[in-house]
Amino acid sequence: MSNKIKVGMLGIGNVGRGTYQALEMNHDKIAETTGLDIEIVKILNRRPQIDRGIDIPKDKYTADVDEILCDPEIDIVVELIGGIEPATEYMARALSNGKSVITANKAAIAANGKKLAALAQENHVLLRFEAAVAGGIPILTSLTTALLSNRFTGVHGILNGTTNYILTQMSEYGKSYEEALKDAQIKGFAEADPTADVEGFDAANKLSILISLIFGVDASPEVIPTHGITSVGINDIEFASDYGFRIKLLASAREKDGKVYGNVEPVLLPLSHPLASVSNEFNAVFVSGNAVDDLMFYGRGAGPLPTGSAVLGDIIGVARKIEKDSAYDIVPQLRYDSGLEFAGEGANKYYIRMMVPERTGILGKISTIFGEHGISVETVRQNSPYECSGETVADLIFIVFKVEKSELLSALEEVREAGVIKSIDSIMRVEE
Amino acid sequence: MSNKIKVGMLGIGNVGRGTYQALEMNHDKIAETTGLDIEIVKILNRRPQIDRGIDIPKDKYTADVDEILCDPEIDIVVELIGGIEPATEYMARALSNGKSVITANKAAIAANGKKLAALAQENHVLLRFEAAVAGGIPILTSLTTALLSNRFTGVHGILNGTTNYILTQMSEYGKSYEEALKDAQIKGFAEADPTADVEGFDAANKLSILISLIFGVDASPEVIPTHGITSVGINDIEFASDYGFRIKLLASAREKDGKVYGNVEPVLLPLSHPLASVSNEFNAVFVSGNAVDDLMFYGRGAGPLPTGSAVLGDIIGVARKIEKDSAYDIVPQLRYDSGLEFAGEGANKYYIRMMVPERTGILGKISTIFGEHGISVETVRQNSPYECSGETVADLIFIVFKVEKSELLSALEEVREAGVIKSIDSIMRVEE
């Protein structure tokens, strides 16, 4: 009774290897449970001489993408090349040829998901990308099936394992950013060029996909305010900890009065928040729905096998539809039709750290300027003075009540111009 | 383009009300996203005079179950009466009449799921019960879709909000069991007769369902070793905390060497375990798969709207299949065909608390008996002596390395017979 499903795979890097291995390990269990006999029949691999640490019959390899995209026997194309091009072009061609497409490629989906989803719909095939957000965590499937009964009010995610590892190491072992980054690189959690991770671009791609699924709004990564973790100092981590917070790179979006606000940035999370205890390379997504209330999903956001689990889950889902001849479905598709609007960062509570000379009257001056801009101070604290470039200085920390970021920045500009401070070293949102 | 789906609902208690409300709130969003126009057209309600705190047109009510089970217009029957009978009978009749069935009834599914699933299959309709385990948390859907690519090695759940609330209150505020229970009753987290919750029966029903889905084994609630929380003392909670543990009522199962082990009981969980920080009425399920590794789902395991979210999610899932005329599917169905065997509790680390008279030589005697039974002691600690019934006594706490429960019990029987102790007050598994 088993139905043969033939899969062609583009690329055999980490995720490709994990997908292949997950299928090797679990093929028989999947066949028993679903009646599906899934086989990866061809793999685009332009460097077959490289040892992948996994036993793949050499005759599955091809260097010619058309042998996969144009093979009428292949039902599903799995794109695991990464990067926007040529991945997008290959996916578009596969969809046009009537093949369903599965990908783990957040950059390509964030950039071209709308176009690819329309192409899938036109060709009555499926486009799935569970692995593109939070690795093995089944967040997209849940949002588009069991949780579809909700209107979502917010989503908050720790979506990048590299930065979460670095921040955890800084916070738990007092390591500097540089030490923690080096450590992450040695452990394989960070790449040689860590820019996409540490600057928040990777998280912004994932947030863009989540915003589209949850709110039905187009917020391409370029319009999402994105700040990485490179400016987070050990100072900030210590102060945050004293105030009962942990600093996390948070990708978040929420709906209010018909607008969607969101950004990617390091924030101060109260220790009582379930996301505050998500450590090291783990990912988690916290969603709030108007019926289900708060939910959190926690797991491995990267790694060959966990990501492979998500890719293979999508393969099974699509294969089932093919088997039942109901391949044309709407789940999980991106949406851009909710009538909501993406409006940037919105009003928030903020944490500000500045360096000031040791002199009286400075706090009064700053508070006056804040007051003129309608900014109320919740907490202020001055640290013990220390020497910096031959001058005695101190760190002055503020937590201010809700304010638009633009208003805060213009107040801080005025503070700077008043010449009473040395520098503004950190501005971070405080999550409530 | 909207497809009308007519739903008949049996019962309008808490979950029924939540389901009705969730649909009222989100009907239009669901219609926009899926093209489905879902309507609850009839509700079995034998006491229509009771105010449900929700505005339901009176003409939807019927006191005659056949008006729902035999109405050819109704596509889906939602069973929310609770209890094993007549709920099972009604579900069986609905399935036989070619209607898909959705239920939140863990007791009926744990007792009769096998029979009902077979009936659904025979009649080419669907049986879904996401709401039966962990309320709004989409665990069953995830296990049977996105995570189907895994072989599962274990599942651990905090599946009962009442007991988790009680244990949290005891641990955080030093309340006694009786105080915490009373408090839970006042807040509506515990029923007037709390037996099913505090004795672990509710959690055992849910674990039975999870075991069938995850391992494909029949472990009916009667064969699952089940211990409630009534014997957990404030002593145990304090000692556990000193050792770096938190006590939780855990429903767990794991596979080892072709056998499935599992039970429901209060256990000592290390503070570093993600389940240790699940507090109060929240639920969480922790699963381990051979590809995805560790995953945790956290959310509200009860309450009208969260549970209604899960019921409505199932309604949408089934409605989509009806719309595509592919109603006959295998997800999520119970399985009893994996060839594995349920083998009870298995070997574990244990925590034992006993009361001893203040006298030397007792520890030597107990250790000798333990040794004769092949039981190794990891930690032993004696508390400061105190007076009890005119005698000076002390609490003696052991944590012992992995041992079969039956072996441990026979050793403890020998200790008891040796007459060197006053009583054995607590035996709990230590989770690693």
C-alpha cells in the first residue's frame, strides 16, 4: 500500500545532510505510519568530491540542476542552497514545472516569498518552509493549522542561536563580546563572518516571515528596524541583571489599533518572562492569540538534524497531499491581505546608558530636557565613578516610560548638544 | 467562495462556551484566511435556563441529541459533555452516521479511542481531539504533522494545571497542601471534588493518549503506574529545593530497548530542566525526537478560550478536508501497532524520606540492607532532630542511583521490618 514519493534535493550542506540522515533513520517508521515511501532520488552537488560524513550513493549526485527541475518523475524539490539567488530562480522554475517546493531558506522567502507563493498557487502546487524559522520548532505549521482559530496579538522570538549563545556566555560567565563570539565560532555556532547573525539580519528575515503569516502584512526585512548585539556591553548585562532583567536579541511584532509594530533588537526582558530562561544556542517563539492566550515553543533553531526534521516534516505533509491528490492547499502560505499596516517600532519603555563626568547638576539638566520632550523617568542610577582617559567619570543609567523612539532620540540629541555628558553608550527597549 | 460548514455541539459547559466564543471572535478572520464559513448550528443543552454568560440564540438549543446526530446537514459533531458515557456512545453514533467528530474528552479517548478511531476509519470520516491533551497547546497536531519525521525517544509533561498550581504555591509561598488546594478551589483551578486531578488520574488519561500517538502502544490509564500529589509534604519541597530540584507532577514515558516505560507521579526535576520553571496553572510538554532533539511546548492547559482554541483548530482542520473532499485522513489517529510493549515504570533514581529515632547505627543498618539489594546511595542527609509524640526523631533523606522500583520497595520493606525506623514518608523518582 505504500506510495512512492520522489524527492530532488538542491544542495547538500549541513541541512541537506541532516535531511538525508533523518530520512535514513526514520524512513520505515514514516512508511508504517503514513503509507508513504519517500526517497531522495537526486541531489544537486557541484562538489561531489567533498566528504559529507554520510554515505550517499554517488549515482544520486548531479551537477546539472535541470536533471532535477525537469525530471517528470520528481514530485518535490527541496531547496537547500541558501542565499537569495540562484535559489529563488530554481524554486520558481520547479514550481512552474508543477513540482511542490520545500525550502529552509529564510533570506529567499523573506525577499521573494510573495512571488513564489503566487507561483505555487497558479501551478496548483505547494510551497512550504517550516525549517526557515526556528529550525526544528514546528512554529509555522502550528500557526497555520491548530492555531488558525486565533487572531494573534503579538509574537516574540529568540530566533538566532548564535547571538543567544553569545549573550548567554556574556551573562553567565562574564565573558566579553569578543571572547564569547570566538567561543561560538570554535563551537560551530557562529560563522567565520558572523555579520548576518550579530547584526540581526538573520533574525529580521525570520521575523519578516512570521509577520506575514501572523498578521498578513508585508514587512520586508529592509523595513524592519534592526539592531544587532555588537554594542551590548558587559556593563549593560550587569546593570540589567541588577534590575531583574536579562538581555536577549528579540525579534518581536505586535498589533495595536490596526497597525503592526515590530523590530529586531537587544531588549531587557524581565526574568519572570518565559523567554528570559532560553539559553545558549536554543531558540524559542512566544505567541499570543486572542483565544489561546500565551504559548511558547522552545527547541533547537539550528543544526543539521533538527532543521532536517522540519524539512522532512514538510516533505511528509506535501507527500500526503500529493497522495490524496489534494496538493493545492493554502497552508502554510504567506499573506499580505489583512488590511493592516507595518508601522515600525512604536512607543516603548527604554533603557539608556550614558557616560557622564563626575560633576553635580547633570542629572537635573538631563531630566529637564527629558521632561520637555514628555519623557518620564522610571528609574535612574549612577554607578561608582571610575577613571577614563584621565578623567573621573560615571555611568548613568535611565529606564524611561513609554515613548516613541524618534522622540527619545531627539531628546538625547539635545542632551548631547548641551555638552553635559561624555557619550551615549546604549539604548535598548525594555520588554514588559 | 466561502464554503458553509455546519457544526453540531454536544454540551455547553466551559469548553463549549469557549469554543463558541472563539468562533464568534474569529469567524471572519478564519473565513478570510481559509474561505470557510463555519457555523455552530445546534447545541445539545438539557438545561437551557442556565445563564452561560454568553449570548447564544435560543433556537440553536436542543434537548434531543438525535437532532444533532441524525441531522444530514451537520458535517461535524463536537463532543464536549465529558465523562466516558454517554459521550462515547454519542461519538460512535455520529461517526457511524458519517460525521467527523471532534472532542476535548480525555477520559473517553483514553478509554475508547481505539474503538472510535477504527469506527472513523470505517466510515471515512475524521476523529480529532487536540483539546484533550494540554488544552490550547498544539501538541497532538505537531506530533502528527511537522514532527512525524521523528522517532520519539521520550515525552515528559506537566499535564495537569490544578496540581501544578498547588505544588507551585507550596514551593513559592510555603503553603501547606491543604491551603494550596483551598486556594486553587477559590480561584477555579480545582473542582469541589479534586480527586481526578490530585490523584493523577487526569494526567494518566492524557499520558495514555500521548503514549499511543508517540510510541504506537496501548497503555490504558489503568496500566499506567499513577501516584498523585497528596503525600507530597512541605518537607519534601524544602529538601528538594536544597538539593537543586523542584517537585512537579510529571507524566512521562520513554522508549528503551523495544519497551516503553512510563508513569504519572511527583518527581524531583533539576532546576536547569525547562519544565522546572513551568509555574502555577500552566502546562508544558517536553518531547525528544531522534532528529529534532529536545522540544518544549508551553501554554495554558485549561480554561474556556484556550481549550476552545484547540477545538476550533480541529474544526478548521476537519472542515478543510471536507471542503477538499479528502476527509479520510490518518491524522491525528491513535496507533497501537508499533510492536513495542508497555512495561511499567522501569529503573530510576529515587528520593526517599524516612523518619528515624535519634540513635546511632541506623544509617549503617539501612545502608547494609540497601547494599544487599544492589542499591547504591548517591546522597544521604539527616535533618536536625525534632520532637514527635514525645520522642526525638529526625528526617533521613536518601537519593539512590538507578534501581527497579520493585527492588527498592522490597529493600524498604526489609528496612521497615528491621525496626530501626519510625516510618517511610515519601518515595519519589528523580528525573535526570
